Amino acid sequence: MLIEPVTLTPKAIKEVKNIMANKNIPEGYGLRIEVKGGAGCMGLGYGLGFDKPKDGDMSYEVDGITVHVEKRQTMYLVGLEVDFYEGNDARGFTFVNPNSVNQE
């Protein structure tokens, strides 16, 4: 059974498809979700981009979107939800990881 470590909300799926259609993302590219090191107490950060699959990737499909994650980052991504927020104050992708621990 293939585990999908990251889920995309319907709003995120719609925005990714919109970007792929309007920004001429090349054939064979998929959505790359990655972990970026945090700064100090900020913990881990996440990044999105479009990329070809690489050696060491886990790839899976979500509603017609191919998603790539590095297998070695999977333990940090399991449970992550990618959403898209569009309001009067801001617009962009958001990341919610219920496994994150906020230490004060």
C-alpha cells in the first residue's frame, strides 16, 4: 500500500492546477513538496515547486497532480496538509502539520 504523506485540500488542488495551466509547467513535471530547515526556534519550514522526479523520490498522484517528495524527508511530512488561503489580507499556500510540536 502506498502511503500519501501529504494531503492537498480542494482549494490547494484547484490553485496548483491553475498554476500548471497558466504558467506553462513542462510535461513530466510534478508538484514537489519539501522540508526546509527552520531558523532557530521556528522549527521546520516547507516549500513547494515544480520539478521532475529524482532518484530517491516517492511519487504519487492526488486528483491528477503528480506529487514528488524525497523519501528521506517523508518522516517530517507525514500528516502535512497543504491548503490555499485567499483573503483580503493575504493569498498563498499554507501548511498545517498536526505532528508539529510547539515548544515554548
